[in-house]
Amino acid sequence: MAGKDPPPGGQVIDLFRQGNRWGAWFGSILGSPFFARVVIPVAVVLIVLKLLLSLSITYVGPNEWGIKVVRVPILGKRGVHQEVYGTGFHIVLKPFDLEEMYLFPKDLQVIYLAGAHETGDPAEGRGRPAHIQTSDGFFVDVDVSILYKIIDPYLVFTRLGTGRLFETNGIVPKAEPVLKQALGELTTEEFYVSPLRAAKAKLAKDMLNRDLATYGVQVDQLMVRYFRYSDEIQRNIEEKKLKDQLVFKNQAEGRAATEGAKLKQMIQEGEATVKIKIQEGSAYVTTKEAERDLYVRRKHADADLLIKLAEAKKTQLRNDAFQGAGSDRMVGLKMAEVYRGLQLLVLPSDGAGGVNPLNLEQAMKLLEVRKESRP
């Protein structure tokens, strides 16, 4: 019926027919002369080239060195080539083990001389901790990190071998004797002094480099990561350190108390000095004020004296003026002024005490004006 989907069986039949058509087309291609004469030979050549390249080309990574060993001399002399191969592709005839390229790390490497239980990574524990006897007779286990690099892979290969033998046969066997010699110069307590421990670690690094120079390996850093004594020794050291710290604490408190007393004495002396200076200042001010008052009073007294002397002088001069020539006449003039102010004057006009106002000579005699003072 139109508009309805064909049954599922019809779809399967159509797909089967299409598959037959594709199979027929593919079969026709495989059976064609072009495929047999061109495609198959080219594919075979490519596969052969791929196999040849994989068997004759070796890649050296950017952080690797390469040392070539020729067992059957076809393209070069037999033996270990002294040439060091750098990063890139190099011809190495691998079939039948004719030649082989050995790779060594070029970048910085690390060896942890510690147990795997200390680092948490079994791959890091490549050597046991260094068991060192201190100069005062105690034993200490030291975990050390050694940072190194390969500077001559040819010496490493010829003197130590392939793989990681430069660690297991080269660095690790040399490290512990050197550490025992350098760090063994420290006493038990000196292990806790970081500058001394670092100086001995540097000495151990220099000694290890001298031993590894013939192996083509160079140590960049040798660091003491951790050290531990036996539980009994550790406990004794901690107790001694606590006692030493208590002694240092008491000494510090004693010095602090002494300095505190000195400070208190200095403060008291300073306060006393300030009080004395304040009193001296007050006394100085009082003295200066007294001197000022005395000076003012003295000047006032001198001025009063001058005024009194002037007034006395004035009185003396006036008296002298009154006693000098013309003084009687001045008295008469004064009396005349007195007379002029009177409205009525009754005088006796007869007898011995009579007064004639018109008789000037008699009036002057009456007023006791001396004759010699007359003009």
C-alpha cells in the first residue's frame, strides 16, 4: 500500500544486493592487470623500506647520548666507537645484531641513598642510607641525595657498562666511603649544626668528583636530607639539648634581670637628674627675679633720691634767693600785694606806732626791709 514502509525483510535483501555489487567491484580491481603490475610491487617496496629503516635507523632523543657498538664491520670499524652521537637519526644496522646504539641520559640525574620506606617510592631508593660513625664514637644513618650528570658517555660505557651500571657500579659504591670519611669528622652534636654539616657535604662532593672523574660522571650537588641516631642516643641528645636550653634560658633570664636593674637605675638617675635640673632652673629663675626686683627698687630709690636732692636743691636755691640781694624788696612787694587785696585797712596815724601810708620809707622800715637792700 502506498505511503507505508517496506517490510524489514526487503531492506535486508537490498543491503545484500548492494554488498554483492561492492564485492564484485573490489574483485574486479584486484583482478585487474594494473593492480597486479603496479600496486602490489609498490606496496611490497614500501613495506621492505619500512622494515629496512626500522632495522637500520636509530633515534637519539634530545636528553640522551648515543654510543655505537659495531660487532660486524660492514659500514665502519669494529668495536665501540669513541664518537658520541647526539640528538637525531643515526644509521645502525640492527639485523642479526650487527650494530647497536646504547643510550645514556644527558640531563641531570638523582640518586637517593635512603630506604624506600623513607622516600615512599621504591624507585627512588637506589642505595641504602650511609651508616657513619661520628668522631666521638656514635653511629648515625644519613639519607643523602646526589645530583649528577654524565659528561663523557664513552668513559661511562667502557669503564662501567650499559644501562644504569654507572649508578650501581660507579656512584653508589664510591659514595658511602666518601660520606663516612667526610661526615665522620663531625661529632654527634655537630650534625645538628647546619653550616658544619653543609661544609662536610661539600667536602664529600669534591672527594666523590675526584673518584668519579675517570668514569665520566660529575656530581653537581650532594645534600644531606635527613639523619637519625639510635633511639637511645637520640633520647640522650634530646635530653642534653633540653638541659642546655634550660641553662641558656636561665642565663638569658639572669642577663635580662641584670639589664632590667641597670635600666631601672638609669631611669631613676635620669628622673633625679631631671628633678635637679628643674630645681636648678627654678632657683635660677628666682635668683634672676630677685636680681630684677633689686635692680628695679635700686633704680627707683636712685630716682627718688635724685628727685629729693633736686627738690632740696630747689629749696636751697630758693632760700638762697630769698636771702640774697633784693630779697627785702621782694618781701615788700609781697606785702604790698597783700595791702592791695585789702578793702579797708585801719592803721594808727599818730603816736610812735602811727603809720602814714604815703610815707614809703616808713612803710619799708615797718616791713623790716634792710636799708642796704634798697636801690
